[in-house]
Amino acid sequence: MISLEFATNMFGHIKPEIKKRLEKVVDKPNQKNWENSHCIIVNSKGRMLTLWQAVLAVDPFFVRSKPLDAEWPSIPTKETIVKAINYAVFEYGKEELN
């Protein structure tokens, strides 16, 4: 996924092991993979943006909270996750520049 090449966190470009976690949730969105990736920062320019926040930006009806010890009530689709990553990397923050 080309957009992951431009994803950043507080330390610069994301490390290969973080990239693999994101690729894994894209390839197979399930409870385990979403739990392991929802909190990854995918854009650190300006305000930090996690994958979960990016999903909420492209799907405002997605789950906004969950109990700590419970499973996610729903998991975003592959298409939603890809759209969210593309939003985070290529669109997020541009509206602040205008």
C-alpha cells in the first residue's frame, strides 16, 4: 500500500514492524488485528491522528468507544481502513492550511 510509505508518527516515518501491523489489518480486518492496530499513529503532522480517528473521519458512524475488556462491536471493512489511511496520509491537515 503506497500511502503507508508516507505515514508518520512522532519519530518520523513508521517503522517496518508498525507498517506490517497496518498491512495485516488491511488484509484481514478482524478483532485481533483491529485491536493491535487501531491506536497506531498514522499522521503526526499537526495534531496526531490514529488509525481509529482516521476511520471515524471517513465513517462518522463507526464505533466511538468500547469497554476496555470487551471486543469491538464492529470492525471496519478493508475498504474503510484503506480510505482512512489515505485520508490520514494525503488529506488530513490540508484544511488547516487554507
